Amino acid sequence: MLFDRPGAADALEDLLDRERALLIEGRIAQLDRATRHKAQLIARLAGAADTAQLTRIRAKAERNQRLLQGAVRGIEAARQRLAHIGEPPVRLSTYSADGARRDLGQTHAADGINHRA
């Protein structure tokens, strides 16, 4: 069924639904196998599905693409945050009313403190 033409469209729809579940559950590592399987099904699909089925397949593929882009953005944000956490602390100082510099200690730039000149 997977590799006959009529069954390929149904199998592709099922695979796109499973791919969506993987994305929502954050099981990114398992997407590689699904992607290879999807490529095989698409190759078998040529000219086999009706217009309504192709429309559903396209909508599911676009939905999964948006989910995947969101996952990539989230992973990149986490990577940047982890890199920032590893940065050395910033020395925070201020000046008193008489102009003497006063050291307030160390903080991380991500602690929500705005440094202005």
C-alpha cells in the first residue's frame, strides 16, 4: 500500500500527521527518518492523487513547515541564551553625588539591567 500510487497519497497524509506530532512533542531527532520516508512517498505520488487530496497534503505540509520553522527559532533562541549565560559577568558601577565612582559588584548583562551612558 505504501508504494502503490493510490496508497502513497494516503500514506503521505498519515506521515504528515505523525510528523506534526513529532514536532509538537519536540522529538526533533526522529524527524530525519520521517523526512526520508516522506521523500519516497512523494516520488511515488506523481499523478496519483486527486485535487482535493493534493490540497490537503499541501496544507499539512505547510502547517508542518511553520511548526518546523518555529522549532528552529526556539532552538536558536535557546542556543543564544546558553551562550550568553556562559559570558563573563559585567562589572556594574555608578557615581556618587560627589563624583566618586562606586562599585556595585558583578552582574550578568541578561539580568535585566539597562546600561546607559
